[in-house]
Amino acid sequence: MNKVILMGRLTRDPEMRYSSGENQTAIARYTLAVDRRFKRQGDEQTADFINCVVFGRGAEFAQNYLHQGIKIAVTGRIQTGSYTNKDGQRVFTTEVVVEEQEFAESKAASEHGRSGYQQAAPSRPEPTQAAGDGFMNIPDAIDEELPFKN
């Protein structure tokens, strides 16, 4: 089985092109910076930079809605390949072929940068801590929302 799940931020806007031939297919490429869970002592790099490629409608979605800095989650598969560069040297490649991609944070959080998690004022009253008795005071307005009543 070859299955990859990643969450990270785009290092730059996706690069889009179309395949040649009769049935042109959209192809988008981008790099995800994926934070490492653990940092080894003396290791300065805390993220891995993973090349991704997506085809067809997914590529058009990436071109239209994804941009540098946005946090996304992708699923796909690892694909390896090789080619000979202009100097005659063999170059090996590894990339993730994206099958699904989705936003991993709200639009407001991505516009505010990495600090994220800016929330609007709650739409209903919040419970407050009572003095000394260990129970929270439930606001009167919340009674209608409780699934049970006496």
C-alpha cells in the first residue's frame, strides 16, 4: 500500500501548466513545508519540504484557491522517478501525487498568518465560574438550548 497524509503550508504559489497533446490535462506543482514532530539535538531544520503534484480539476483548484503560506491537508501516494539533466547526470525524484487536498484552517486564520485561531465573539452566553461552590453559573438564556428540562 502506498498512502501519504500530510499537513503543511505552501512555500510558494502553485505552478500551473497543461500537458501537451490532444487531451490537455492541468498539472499543478507546489511544495509543502511540513513541521517535524520532534527536533533532534543539533538539528536546525524543523520542517521537511515535500514536492507535490496534482492533476486535472485538483490542479485547477490549487491554482485558483491555494497560495503561499496557506495551511492544507493532502492525501495521496509517493511516486519516484528519474531523468537525465542537461549535463548528462541522472537525477532521481520523489514527489507526492495528490489525490485529495483541503484547507486545514479557516480563511481568517490563514489571513492572520501562523498565529491563526482568531475567533469571533461567541454567539451564546458562556458559563462563568461561581465563587467557592465549585459549580458554574449557567446563564438564563441558555435554557432553551438544553436537551432536557425539569
